[in-house]
Amino acid sequence: TRLYIGSSKDNLEILTKGKYGGIGMQIGLVKDTLTVIACYEDSPSYFEGIQSGDQILMVDSISTIGLSSSESSEMIRGELGSKVDLTINLYFESKNPIVRLSCSRFTFINKNDQ
């Protein structure tokens, strides 16, 4: 038996009840900038062309500067099917590096677990 409290309890409920989702990417802070570590295959972020190394500057209309990766993750997660707007500095794009994307949230199912 395990007792979950606070954010651990909230995260467990998100995973088990399936009401909330993300956009299918792993993020972290690289030199104090929210950065995409990886996108999951067949996820909304994957289909939008987001790549490892891209920097997330804003979530909806909120700057990610000064936020932890956990705080930013909470803002990116939301109700299934709802949209989240991201302002991204594309790591591999030199012409127009800043883009705004709108991704639908979904529930990720790991193909290896089936």
C-alpha cells in the first residue's frame, strides 16, 4: 500500500482517470530555458514538427522564463482534446525561428505496454 499526497496524488489521478493529457513531449531546463528533450512518436507535438532542442518561450500567453519544468508541465497539461498555444524557438530553423503552434492534448499510450 502506498499513500500519495499533494502533487504526487494529482499526478496519479491524471494518469489513472484519463481526464487530462499532454502534447507528447518531455521537457526540461537547459541553461535556464525550457527546452524540448524529446517528442513521443505519433503525438501532437511530433506531428507539429517540434524537435529535441526547441525552446518553449511561452505557454498560452504566459512566459516560461523563471518557471520550473514542473510548473511549465502543469500549464501544458489540460483537459483531453483542448488546445494549448506554444511560442517556440526552433533550434534547427535559422530563417523564422520563432513560431506559434496550437496542439491538442491527448492521452499517451505506450505501444510497448500493450
